[in-house]
Amino acid sequence: QVQLVESGGGVVQPWTSLRLSCATSGFTFALSPMHWVRQAPGKGLEWVASVSFDGKTNTNIESVRGRFTISRDNSKNTLYLQMNSLRPDDTAVYFCARDGERGSFDYWGQGTLVTFSS
Amino acid sequence: SYVLTQPPSVSVAPGKTARITCGGDNLGGESLHWYQQKPGQAPVQVIYYDNERPSGIPERFSGSRIGNTATLTISRVEAGDEADYYCQVCDSLIDHRFFGGGTKLTVL
């Protein structure tokens, strides 16, 4: 069955970096566009970034442009999100999700939490 | 880009029908999708392409759309349906995704 397992979250300081990973199994990863979606505490879902099946094309929301980079390693069936210059408003659970029909998300990981130390 | 508007909350008695709406402007031919999220869990797709149901989702869940408004209908509501529900659309021109603000379904 399809499995997506995120890792790499943690407690960070402002302006530092973090790399999230999403290990996948149960489907042909190299054929699937992939996404990161985040959810701030007590808030709704926000799409963050997408990457094409071959990693050659990616898109993201304006608030992370120039700071976050989505990438993938098809030989390892793994999706990444490199997050630089982290800001307190980046605090969220970050989910990886597989691209579904007509721009939907058909499978989701359980998420990894990124939070800031006070 | 799109702004999707959902009611913040909907309440329904067990066994009744819940309807959650999602409105947007100029959605055109873009498809609307729906997700269920229970506390502490990842979202689960319950409807895609306006009215298609993924395998494993009960027939009690259905989707419809008239113009720029989509509706998620849950028939014979059960206590286990209590969750947050989100609608979502993809702007295919720029390949960006947008979510509605979410609706908290309370089963009375």
C-alpha cells in the first residue's frame, strides 16, 4: 500500500535551516508529482510547494520563495524540502502528499512538526 | 489564484444529512476536491473531481457542484464523521493549489 513517512522536523531558531524528508513506498515514485502542504497550529491547510515527476519543474507559494526548495531523489523514492532562513510564521506541521486526479492530493503522510524555541 | 469560502462550522444530529459548501469566483473548468481531517491526523481525500469518491470512502459521502459552488454531502451522519473538512482547487494555469478555510463538522 502507498506509504509516505516524513522526518526531519524539530525545534529551530529563527534564520536557521532545516531539511525535511518524505520516504515513500508502495507506488512508482518516479512517475508521481509530489507536494508539501503545511498546517500552522490550530489553522487550516496551506499548499507550500510542488515538484514534477522528474524534478525538473517546481512551484511554490510566494511566502517561501527564495527560502524553501523542493526536490526529489527518484533513486531513493524520497522527497525533500530544504528550508532556509526560517521564520516564526513557518511554524507548522509539514505534510508530504502525492499528486492525485485533477490537481488533488490522493495520499498524505502523517506530517512532521517544525516549531521555534522561545 | 482562487479564494475558497467555507462556513466555519456545521452541526448535525446523528442519522441526519450534513451539507458543507465551498464557494469560489471564476472557477471555470477547475475541479473541486474535499478532504476530511480528524484531530491529530493527516487529511484524507473523500471526494475528487467534484463528485468522484476514492475507493474505501463510504457511499454516504457525495459531492456536487453548481457553477462556482461545490457541496459536500454526508448522509446518515455518524459520530465518527466529526472532523474538519477542507475543499481544494488547483489553478492549472500556474499550477498552484488553494484550500478553503475549513469547516468543523460537529455531530450533536
